[in-house]
Amino acid sequence: MFVDTHAHLDFESFDKDREAVIQRAIENKVSAIITIGTSLETSKKAVSYANNYASIFAAVGIHPSDCADASENDYLEIEKLAAEEKVIAIGEIGLDYYRMYTDMETQKAAFIKQIAIAKKVNLPVIVHTRESQEDALKILLEHNANSVSGVFHSFSGSMEFLEKVLATNFYLSFTGGVTFKNSTVDELIKKTPVEKILLETDSPFITPVPHRGKRNEPCFVTHIAYKIAELKGMSVETLAEITTENACHLFGFTI
């Protein structure tokens, strides 16, 4: 069994065949999918999908690129959504210094506000850190996010940064980028204990080989698993078992 810990099933690219996408995942032994909110609207959709499909769980939160227009009421509504039974994390939250759709100070304030929500409702955080790794980790530690744990989604960075994260209570998840010829995360994966690794597709983005160039979807998580298993020198069955246990432990669900 596999768990896709990060997908965006609300995206328009899934509108015509969302149910078939979920069914294909089940047929490919993906026993759970976490669909991730990036705004109040998409967080509501994530909860709706989770309530309608046994294999779907939801994360609710406001993405750093979407927080410029977020109101105080939006954060109150995120906290209310977090009480839903199948909401298992606050996310996707964090910092994005690549696109910079929102200024740094607004991003940081939104990040801190949502860490506080996570601690209040006792849920882990799903952290976005595009070109902002050091600042994101500093904020997480300063605001004691270690107490609820979480995952650095689509992990990348230096070996030095990896060591800093491994010294915390956080997990690391890897995407289809690991299957690319120019992958920059192979050595990071080799150095990361498998007990700290989660699998994710980030669907519909970062489609793994051999489907690169097409829309990504949760059933493709198996390609990521095979590549990580190869890098770790273990069977894909063992990797699947351990990473599924990791996801269940972090997010508090059973499958």
C-alpha cells in the first residue's frame, strides 16, 4: 500500500475525471490520498472530497502565494474546518520566495498565524519552502511547531539544511522530481532515514517519468516509490510499508 501525502484534487485539470483519478489510485494500491488546501475556498473543497471518498483525507490552510488577500475571517474559517473529522493537517502553509506573489512580511505573518492554529487544534503542518528554507525552519522552531510536527513538502536544499531538518521532529516528502535525469535530491534521499520519508505526487504538478509531460495524478506515486527504493537499496514493498506507517503516524489516521 502507498500513501500520496500531497495532491491538489481541486484543480480544474481533474474536473472531467476526478472520480476516475481516485479509482485509478485505488487500483494501483494507493490506499490514501491527502488533498491539500491552498486557500479557504480550496480547503472547503478538500474537506468535501474527504467526506465523500473513504480513501481521501484533507489538509486545510492558506498558501504563501495566496495569503495577500486573506482576511482574519478566512483564518477563523480555516480553524473551524480543522475540526472536521477527516482533516488531518494544516497546510499548505509556509514561505515562497520564488514567485513572490505576496511580500515576505505578509507571508511570514500568515505562516506564524497558521502555526498557532495547528498548535491550538493539535494537527501537524504541511510546509511549503520554495527558496525560503532557512527562514521557514527558523520560524517553525521559534514558534515551537516541533510540538505538532509536520512535513517539509517537496523537499530540496543543501546537505547542511537536510541535517538541520533531521535534527527536528519533522518528516520530508519527495515528488516525481526524483525520477528526472537532472534530479537534485538523490543524495538527500540517500542520507535521509527511511523512517523520516513520505511519498507525494503534488498532483497535478511534477509528473514522474515515464509520464513526464502529462498531467500528474496520485496513482503515479508508485513511480516515485520505486525510484526512492532503488536509491535506498531496499525493496519497494518495504519502502511502501515504512512510508505508509510514517504517514499514518504523522497524520493520525489508519488505513
